[in-house]
Amino acid sequence: MSLESIKYKRGKLEVLDQLLLPLQTKYVKVEGVEDGWKVINKMQVRGAPAIAIVGCLSLAVELLKDDIEDKKIMRQEIEGKLNYLVSARPTAVNIKLAADELINLANTLNADENVTPNEFKERFVISIENMLIKDIEDNKAIGKFGCEAILNNANDGSVRILTHCNTGSLATAGYGTALGVIRSLNESKKLEHVYCTETRPYNQGARLTAYELVHEKIPATLIVDSMVSALMYTRNITAVVVGADRVAANGDTANKIGTYQIAIVAKHHGVPFYVAAPLSSIDMSLTSGDRIKIEERPDREMTHIGEHRIAAPGISCWNPSFDVTPTNLITGIITEKGVFTPNQLKDVIPKDSAVVPK
Ligand code: MRU
């Protein structure tokens, strides 16, 4: 059975509390937008696609409970609540793009005189619920395209992959993006081994990716973040595959802190470096990665492990949660529509969804 980070049945939403993994499996109820904001902000649910889906589903849950009879008020409430949800974590763009699309939908439904308030709510909620299905379909396509690209460029029959952070079932509605590529390579029997980094300070690699890899019985080894150069020098790595929180129009990619240094090391060793992400992670409104807002998180993530202090009391900390890998270090961006070089992105994003670059 694959891991399920999001459990949803019409009007009922629960998320797997990722703060407790791998030691405890507990689901937290999300009864509306306030709960949605909190589980995202506290990182009980995390990963760009999962953040977007849980945020929007929390709105669906709330709407299904409300008896607003006025379409104009419903539209206003929707816009305010979506903007609030977007503020829970600033770097991943998926929730912002989903919110913009949903606000457009609410405007259209509000303006259409033939749509009753009940129909408005029903159609709006269904379009949110569809995000769950679409995300899994997109991830399977990403897995397939990524697997083909890596095998086409591999010199031998089996491959060794390095990944960073967690991009699997826990970070998405299911299957995963970069971990979806790894899953797909494993299904094709061509995966010799995968290495996952610990991913300090929040340890998404050691706690979550390692957990998923063990659960799926994929041959895997955990390394600490500072072992990446030694790994590339000694283990004949075929490719690096990571996820993304926001890809700018030129291909610069914000992802978990540490991704940038892995890309530099990969370049030095001539190892292809792939970003696996759905088109909903691409922000065509930003010309380059300099404009991506990087979330900074509390010192405690660095100074403590659980309740146990590991850093000297009194030391100051800097804890940016993401960094930006420049486009020139990226071999390809694996999407649900195929694998593209960064400079092909502008031709891939449908014109009607592309926001004019600032
Ligand atoms: O801080 P997190 O755990 O939300 O960061 C997650 C990542 O950086 C992932 O690599 C990214 O969101 C892609 S998840 C499919």
C-alpha cells in the first residue's frame, strides 16, 4: 500500500502529521481554512504540491459547511480565504497559482446569471477535488518522462540516482515528482541504487524520503548533506533528480536548501542534474530566481532535534528554507508534458496561463 499524506472524502479532510514521522503515524483533522493554514505553516504537511492541495481542500471543507446563499458574498469569502492560505508559506508557487485559477473560476461563476448559489458551490468544490486526481496523473507522467530521459543518457544498463529533500507521496497527492522518477526507474528494473540526503535542518530526507524508500523496498542509502562530493567522486552517480518549489521563467529553480550546492558538485563531476516538477511549479511571472521570496524558518529547527538541544546556547542562526539553483546548472526540467531545457519553458507554458514577466 502506498503512503497517503492527504485523506479526503467529500467534506472531510485529514493530513498525515509529518512532524511525527517516521516514529508515529497520526492523522490531523482539517476542519476549515484556519486549520489548513496552521498545518501548512507548522509543516505538518509540506512539499509544494501537497501544500496547494491541502490549502484548497481546506477551503472546500469550509464552503461545504457554510450556508452562504449569496454568490457575491461567496466570491468575496473565497478570494479572502485563498489569499490568506497563500500567506502560510511564501516560496512554493503551486498554491498561489491554484488560488489565482480558483479566484478566476469564482469570478466566472458569480458573473453567470444561470448559475445558482448551490451550483456555484458544487462546481467550485468539484474543481478543487479534481486537483487530487490531476496531481497523481501528472506525477505518473513526470515519472515516465524522467525515467526515459535518464535511461537514454545512461552509459550502462542500470542507474544510480541522488535525490534531496522529500518529493514523494508525502509531498504530493501520491507517487511523487523526483521520487516518482525514482519509483518509475525502479519499476523498470533499471534502478541499481538511490542515495538520499539527510536534508538538514528539518531532515525531510532522513525522516520522510528514507521512510518512503524503505516502505517501497527501493534499494537506498542515506547520506548526510556534506557527503555529496565524496559520493559523486566514488559512486559513479548517473543523475541527480530533485523537486522544485518555484521555477522562474528562465529556469532558475528554488528548492530545498542545499539543492544549489548539489547542482554545483554535479556540474563539477559531469553528472546530469534534473528538476522534476509539474507545470504548476513554474512561475512565468518571474523573469529570474532573484525575485523568488525565500522563507526563513525558526532557529529552533537548527538548534534542536525534537526537545534535545544540539547547538551551543546563545549562538545565532540563519535558517533559509530554500535556495535558488541557477538555470545554467540544470540539465533538464521534467514535467508532465515532457523534459525541457530551461530555455524551452516559455514555449511549453500555455500562453493563456502565462503571466506577463515583470
Ligand atoms: O520545506 P518543504 O519540506 O515544504 O520543502 C519541500 C521541497 O523543497 C521539495 O523538494 C519541493 O516542494 C518539491 S515536493 C514535490
